[in-house]
Amino acid sequence: MTATLLKEASPPPVAAASRKRRARRRGRVIALAFVFPALLLLGALVVYPVLFSVGRSFFDASGTRFVGADNYSAMFRDPATLKAIRNTTIWVVIAPTLLTGLGLVLAVLVEKVRWATAFKLLLFMPMAVSFLAAGIIFRLAYDEDPDKGVLNAAVVSVHDAFKGTSSYPTARAREGQGLAKGADGSYGTTAASPGHTVGLGLIGVLAQDLPQGARPAYAAATQKAAADEVRGVVYLDFTRGGGGEQGKVDRQESGLPEMKVEAVRDGKTVASTTTAADGSFRFQDLGSGSYTVRLPASNFAPPYEGISWLGPALVTPAIIGAYLWIWTGFAMVLIGAGLAALPRDALEAARMDGANEWQIFRRITVPLLAPVLTVVFVTLVINVMKVFDLVYIIAPGPVQEDATVLATQMWLVSFGGGNNQGLGSALGVLLLLLVIPAMVFNVRRFRGSQR
């Protein structure tokens, strides 16, 4: 009887199932209410712009006439777009590869450093700098003027330390004073023979630019040459305050020290020397005959100005270098997190079996880190496809087209003077189609790692 009463008191199966359906429906409504603001923002900021850009790509520049696929065909006929695709390909191949390699090497090395946390912090700090600020920093660092650009200042210092530099880049000879300019930029006398003293007067050197220790040339110009030597003096043919006679050494005129001088006969250099503090020089033990006293072009070579980092040939590698400075810390931290999760027993077993550190790195560490390296690489590929700020800020106007990538080309075509938003939308769709496969690959990787 008790069992019968309990059976009659229990709710029917249909009512219980109905309550479960209502509970599930209520849960869905509550979940949708929480998700709706995010879906609304996603639709307004992502879905609508994508759909609008796809539709806009089928219209002309004004947006009033339907042109079909004309924008897409014009896009691949435009030399600037083809150059942007080429530069984007260079970015995709080089930047993620270098960053992943640098991140891997630094992550492995940091593990063996006492101050590992401080080192990671220093490398990660550029991530806190905006691309705008980083672009301005590297625009200044790459400046061609060695007095402004730190890279060219370093390059010029190293160059001058090994090859030296000319002391008189602005010096030149007066016309009609016996010095003829050669095709290579050198200056030479018409003829000089042993027993004679020659004066080589130059102008174009400011008195304050004379080397320290330069002395008056008058005394050297009055010395007599021996029978087997040619004497001479190289001097600044200019008297401060005016006066003096052109082509002759006056008492106040200074010698030009450290000037290279050569004695040439039959087109061959037979003797070479350097001028003293008073500009004097002499060639001894010369045979009889006529010689040309020549000042080589190296005396007047313009100073080495360094490398044109932002020229057409190097502008893309230079911008990639700035990108590496910013993102190396990101790659190192992600790979370092994967490295910390590696099973240490495998590494210790390899060491006990006699493997050295290079073998452990190549045959154990890298294979075990392959999933992490792949995720980092693909993430960087997605990022470099969208790079815009660095290219737009660092590349000067004259070489903007040589450095352009798809993102900058899209902006230039749409808003930067082209005013053709139909073609710009087609470029945006192309960029989206290139990014989607990498995004899908990354999402699948994340899902696979969660399983």
C-alpha cells in the first residue's frame, strides 16, 4: 500500500521532462543575455566592416557604379600592388623565421643565466612601446646624418678607424696657378725636376678647419733643394684679413700638414710622402729627368657618410630589424613557457647517456618544443601580414613605395591620396583571405592542445 501511495505521489515523466526543457531554455536565454553585448560589438566592429568591404570592392571609386571584379583585376595589374605583395612575402618568410629562431635561442640561454628574470624583462620591455613610438625611434636611429643617426655614427667611426678619412675634402686649386686637375680628382704640376722647389697652393679650406699644429709655410718655401731631390710645400693660398699675392707663399699663410704627395714619372708613382706640419715635403734620390708632383684624389675625398639604411635597397630589411627589436621578447617568453614545461627526466637521461648540450638541443629540446614553435611562428605570420605602423612611419616619402606592404598599400589607395576605396576594399579582402588560413591553423592547434 505504501509503494502504491509513493507511486501515485511522484510526478508523471512528461511533467519532469517539460521542467527540464524549461530549465535548459531559461539557461540559454540567460547565456544569450550575457553574450549579446559581446556579439553586438563583434558584429559592429568585425562582421559588418568585413561584409561592407567585400561589397564595396565590387564598386568603383565613387561607390555608385557596380564594376564586378574589375577592382581585383586592376589590383594585380598595378605595379605598386605587386611590389606590396612581394614585400609582404619577404616579411612573412623572414621576420617570423628570425623571431622564432631568436626566441628559441634566447629562451634556452636565459635558463642558464643567474639573473634570468631581469634579462627577460629587458628583452620584453620593447613590447610596452607602441609601434608609433618605435617607428619614430628607429627613424632617428636610421638617419643618414652621422651626427643624428646612431647606427651611421657607429659605422662611420669603425670605417674611419680602419681606413681613415681625408683632412681636406673641400680643398681645391686656384685656376691658372700651375695645378691641373685630373679625371680622378687629383691635382698635379706640369713638370718638376731634381734641384727644384715647388709650391702647391690650395684654397677652399677654412682657417678654423686646419689640423691642430699646422705651421706657417713661408720658411719651407724658401729652402733650397739638393741636386738629387725635389722639395716643395703644400699651403693654403689665402691670407686672413686680405692681402698677399696669389700663387706665392706669404708669411702668414699656413702649410697643409698630413697631405699625401706623390712623384710620378711615365704614369708610374716612383716616390710617395706626407707633408709635415708646415706643409713641406721632399723626394730624395731621384734620377735626372722630369717628374709630375701629384696630390692624389684621396686627399680630397668627401668624408664617409655611412650606409643609406632607408634607401630603396635596404629600407625593408631596416624596418624588419625594428620589428625584431619589438617582438623578440614576445617570442622568447612564449617559447620559454613551453621550455619550462618540458619533462626534465628526458633531458637528464640524455645527459647520462653521454649526449652533449648541442645534441640535447637539436634532438630533444627542439622536437619537444615543435608544437610551441609552430604556434609562435603562425602567430607572428598573422601579425606581420597586418604590419602597418612601422612601415608607414620609418620609410621616408621617396621610398614609401619601395617599402610598402599590403596594409600600407590599402591605406594609401583608399585614403593616402588614391581616394579609390573600391580598389582599397579589394586589397583589404585580399589581405583577409591571406590571413584566414593562418588563423584557422592556429585555432585548430589550440583546440588540439586542449584535448
